[in-house]
Amino acid sequence: MSKICQITGKKAMIGNNVSHSKRRTKRTFDLNLFNKKFYYVEQDCWISLSICANGLRIINKKGLDAALTEAVAKGFCDWKSIKVIG
């Protein structure tokens, strides 16, 4: 499972650890990513999404259906990648 938000399309960034002596080593800056279940009223089912905290705020602001259709239109996820639970 890749570390990509299904709503915002955010990915883990790559950067450097910088020590006191300014020595640089590669590291990743991971997202605040978690799996969350939502009740999708339009389809009358539960779905599971892998979203970040900003994606959760977008769903609270716009609604689940509007956020999903916008994410699919922008290419962040497709309808086949959304897990339907029961």
C-alpha cells in the first residue's frame, strides 16, 4: 500500500536529515495517513479510504460525494480503488 492520500493526492516527500555538523542523509517525510470508514449515502454502503488529515477536513467541508468526484476527476483515485465494505 503506497503512502498516498486518496482525496488530496499528497505523497511522502523526500528530504535530508541535517546533523549538527551539517552532514546530510536522506529521509522521508511521511503523511499523517490513516484508514477511515465512511458511510456513502449515494451508494448506500460503507467504504474505506486511505486519507490524510487534510483530506478528512476536505470531506467535512465539501461532503463525501463531492470530495470523491473531485478526487476522481483530478486523477488522485478511481472508483475501482475505493474499497466497498458490505
